[in-house]
Amino acid sequence: MHRCEFCKKEFGNAGGLKSHLIWCSLNPNGKEKELKKFKCEYCDEAFNSTRKKNHHYKKCEFIPKDIKEKFIPTKEQLTCNFCNNTYKSIQARNGHIGYCKLNPNRIVHPSSKRIGEKNPNFGGKLNCGNQFTKYPDWKVSKETRKKLSVSNTGKKWSKEKKEKHSKIMKKVILENPESYCHGNKNGRTKIYEHNGFKLRGTWELEVAKYLDEKNIMWTNKIEKPFNYLWKEKEHLYFPDFYLPEYNKFIEVKGYKIERDSAKWASVENLIIIMEKEIKQIRNNKYNIKDFLN
């Protein structure tokens, strides 16, 4: 973890800390005080953006009521035009309208369609699906889905049940590695398709294109995962790329966390590509062949 020496706030990577130091109010050499250009005309409190200033106007006790009301959204601005649901902010309401079921021009979300079907609202990309749609041969009726939902609502799993479920899932992953290593979508990471492969995020895409330029054969369909121990439990690890000609694996990572050390130690022939290496790739200064011998 990276910690600010002034306010003791912690960050997951050095870039986040570097950006914070510029604006940290306790940093005597920071830019926060000199760049506070937006002042409240009623209490002289200063801000470094119009958005923060407008947010302050909603709460400032010195602003007259008639002026404050201009910055507080009305009920009409917070209400959906189609279903009349009310939201806490204009941003939340606008985000809902695009997917509102009563909106005739609504966006069809990928999870609402079967995997393998192209969704025109998302650039014709294939849908990621869920546990019922990853395997089209599974036929689950609406009644069965409802029974599964009701039976699991409000229940807490015991330690024994969690361990049993974990063993079953590991077995499923070993038998169907594609359902884990490149069929999943982590968080908000965007999926890109390149030469028939699905890649998670722009960094993996850049690495794939770099390997193509160097005429290095690669794949991200790794059949057999690596086992590693973390907090006295065994886990499975799939690296991001495999180079069959060199028998090397590649892991693309934005920043390192404690668990990564245990993961990476399980693979002897692993090449780590992080932010520093990505910048070198962009500037044509990275030479992966130095790590292939």
C-alpha cells in the first residue's frame, strides 16, 4: 500500500498517491490552495472545480433560499418519463432511462440475451451471459429458476457448505477452463476481440498486438491452471497469456497486491507486465526477447 505522508490516506498504487499529493490540503507544497479558483460568493469557501462549487451551493447556509433552489433538482428532473420512478440524482435518473423497460428505444443489456447472440446496442459484440446461458444445452424452466431463488433467499452458508461448494467449482473449472479464464468479465473491464480471442482491457489488447508485431505466437486459452496457497487455502490461477514456442506465461497487471505474490510464485516461467512495461511498449522501448531465453 502507498500512504500519504501528510494525511495518512492509503492508495493501491503509486500513481494514485502521486495524483493525491498535488491536491492534498495538508501538503505545504501542493497546488490545492493556489488552484482554488471557484469561490462561493456568500461564505468565501473556495473550490477547484465548478462541480464542487455547485454541490456546495446546495448546503451552504449563507445562500438565500431562492438562489439555493436553482441548484437543487426538482421532482420532475428526478423522475423517469416512462415509469415515473424517482431517483436521488439526475445522473441516476438519466442512467435508468436508457434501460427502462417502458422506454420503446431502451438499450438491451447483454445479460438479458443468450450468450453467443450479437447485441446491436453494444457494437454487435457477443453477450457474456450467466451460469444458465454459458452452456446452451442446459434447459432450466422459469419455475425451476424461481424455486432456486426462493430456496436460497436469506440463507447463510455454513463453513462446511462453502468448502464443499469450493471443491465442486474447482472441479468444474478444471473440466471447463474456458468458463473461468476468458469467459468471465471482471468488474467493469471492457472485453475486446482480437484475432478470435477475447481480451480483458486495453492493456491486454496492447500486449497482444505487441506480440503480433514481434511475430510471437500466443494464446490466452490456458487449459491447466496453477495451484497456489493463500491464507491457508488452495486456489487456481490462470495467467493472461501463454507463449507455446518459448513455454512462457505472461501476466498483465495494473498494480500488485499481496495476493499476487502467492499467485506469481506458483509459475516459474512467468513474465510480469505492469504499468512501466506498458509505457515502454507504447514508446517502442520494451524488448520481450530479453525474457524469453
